[in-house]
Amino acid sequence: MVARETNPNFMNGVPELLILKLLQQDEMYGYEIVQAIRDRTGAVIAIGEGVVYPVLHGLERDGALRARRKTVNGRNRIYYSVTSRGKRRLADLSRNWVNLKNAIQAMLMGGQRGDAIP
Amino acid sequence: MATRFHELRERLLRAGVAPRHVRRYLGELTDHFADLTAEEQRAGGSLSEAQSAALARLGKTEDLAQALIEQSRFRSWCARAPWAMFGFGPLILLGAAYLVACLYLWCGWNFFLPGTDTPFGTLLAPTYSLANMYFQAGKFYYYSAPTLVGWTIGIVAARQRLKAIWPTLGLGLIAWMGATARIHASRTAVTGHGHIGMEFFLLGHSGPTLSQSLLSAFVLFALAMFPYLVWRLRGTFVGTLTLMRGLF
């Protein structure tokens, strides 16, 4: 019998997903990441700006991100970029999120396409 | 900036987060705070308004602390298993320090006293000769090893804001090990090879008496405890001073 994964928390993994997606294109430091999330989601997703760092540190520890110090305009910052393991994790998280979104959409549509729940 | 996140640092360290993770987190938060302040100032706020807005955007101290604390992998080993770190760690550390002392003695014995049966009490050399200075330095290292290891334990405990019970346990073990340590060196009659050995925790015939050991242990404990005690008293003094400032 195949074990089914559960979704204990719908928002679980969303910060990781957004961060990995952003860093897939370019390396960034914490402040840039938070600004980019706010800009690209139209400020719909606003996370406490400071709490992004534990997420970044956790991803780095898992080997999904790589961190390096870089001096730009006299400021020494820690830039993060995605590793190949991070790319695989992004693919998994994206797939899970799309499945979840489709399932919720199906529920909202009343089980049949075009029949929205009144 | 150190005082701005002082409360957060104390909260994280007392929760058992490893100091290196705390340092990095606070460093990044400090940079982020500077960026937010600059952004708010560009938007037209005064410095104090910009700093208040930046702090609010960064998040509450409790939320910032909780975000790191709930990831157990950032906890230090001293917080995860203090009984192992302060029960076995000090003994292993002092054992390693004594091993270095034995190697140092063995090298000096072979180099300066190659024909003698023991390196103890047989050196007939001027006070300022290289051989005499070599052995005196070794003796100094041997006797100061428990204190130095104790200071290391005390500093580790102070950095990680651990409960006093753990460094007290570690320092007590170090003091007892140091007080009962005995070093032996002899040359075997058959092969002629020098042999250096050590023994610990033994009392009676070959070892020191109980009263001698207790006195030595007490002196070593007091010496090893000194930096940790100073740190604890300093913390109490600063806390009282802050309280008095608040009252007056």
C-alpha cells in the first residue's frame, strides 16, 4: 500500500518555494529577497522581514542554497544562490503547490468545471 | 547596534542556539535594519521615525527569536547534551592536554637526558640552559593545564548562557582529575626503552592522600572557576545597575 503525503499546513513550504524561485534566477541578499517577494506578489504575501533569515539558513544547511560574502558599495553582505539540490527541491515544492492549488480550485468549482459554489 | 538586538541575542543564547548562528543572524538583521532605515529615510521620515518603522518591519523580538529557536538543528551541542559536553568533554580535553605534556616530556628526555633512567630530578644544568628552560616550561604547562581547560569550559558555558550546574560539574571533574593526576617515567631494564605513564583518580599507596587531593582540588577548582565567576558577578552587577537606573 502506498503511503499518502498529508498537508498539515497549507502555508508550509511557501516561504521556501518563493525564495528558491527567486534565487533560481539570480543571487540575492536578505533585504533584496524580501523586497522582491513583496514586489512580485503585489504585497499580497508579506512575511516578517527578519524571519526570512532562519529560512535561508535552514535551506543553506540542507544544501539547497549556497551563501557567500560579497562586498558591494563598501557593505559586506551575504549573498545566496541555489544549488542543484535546491533546484530539485524547487521542482518538488512547485509540483506539490500546483497539485494543492488544483485541488482547492476543484473544490471551489464544485467538482465540475464552470460550476462555482454559490 | 549591539544594544538594539541585545534582548534578541540573550533570548536566542538562553534557548540554546549555537553562538555562531546567533552571530550570523544578528549580523544579517543589523544589515537589514540599516537598509530599511535608509529606505524609510528616502521616503521622507526623520532618522528616529525611520528607525522605528524599520524595527516594526523587521518583526517583534519574540517572533524573530521563535523563527530560529523552532529549528532545532541550530541548537548547540552544549544545549542538546550538556551532561555529555560537561561530564565527558572536560575529562577528554584534560586527558588530551596531559597527553601533550607526556609527549613533550618524552621528547625532552630523549634529547637532553638520553642516558638517564628517569627525566625527573637528574638534570645537572645551569638555570638558564636550554634544557632547564625546556623542562621548566613543560612543568609549567603540566600544572597549568587543568586551570586552562577549566577556563575554556567556563568561557564556553558563559558564551552559551548555560545554567551554572553544568560548568560547575565540569570544573569539579577537572579539579579532581588534576588533583589526583600523577606522572611516572622509567626505563625498562630489558629493552632500555623509556616509558611514560599517567594515572588519575587513585588515592592511597601510589597516589596522594585524600586530604592532599581535596586541598589540591579545591585550589584548582577556585582557579578554574575564576573567569566564569567574574562573568556571573558582572552579569548580576550590570543587571542591578540597569534596575537602579530604571528606578531613579
